[in-house]
Amino acid sequence: MAVLCMCQMGEFLCSGFADKSIGIWKRGACGKLSKVGVISGHEGPIKCLQASPSNIGGGFLLYSGSLDKSIRVWWVPKNTANRDDHDTSSMESAVKSSSIMMC
């Protein structure tokens, strides 16, 4: 799985993949990264990511651009990181795609 782009928001690292998904990782002790979620929704490889802090709801906004010619805005809650590292379903159900812009 090829990583095409990355961005950081505090202790979280977001990575855009050629397989059309976005990985959400949390930096732990000694800088070790643990996967806390996967976001799906684009129909093409993810080429750009930008995270933006939010003072509401304890999370952040993640903007993603894809070769499917769309830009999506995702709400990523920070509290989903306190769960089993092998179960990404809570992150997938908590992440919300708030808008889609076709280019």
C-alpha cells in the first residue's frame, strides 16, 4: 500500500493511500505510531490531506483531495483513540463526511 501524502494534527498523523483510503494514526510513548482508524469514501487515490483544529467537539477537521476530482471534509473525533488498536470500526462509525466538492 503506497502512501501518497501525510499531515499531522497534534498527536495524530493522517496518511493518504493509493488504495483510496485514509489512515489515522496516534503517536504514543517514544513516538510509536498506532493505527486508530481508516476512512473510506473516495473513488480515487488520495493525493492531499490537510488537518484543521476545531474548538468544538474534541476533534479536528480533515480535508482530503483525490484523483476522483473531489475534495471531502471529514470530522475526526479525538476520543476514538481510546479503544482496541485492532478494532477500527468505532473510528469508521464516528468519522463523518460533512461535504463533497467535485472539481
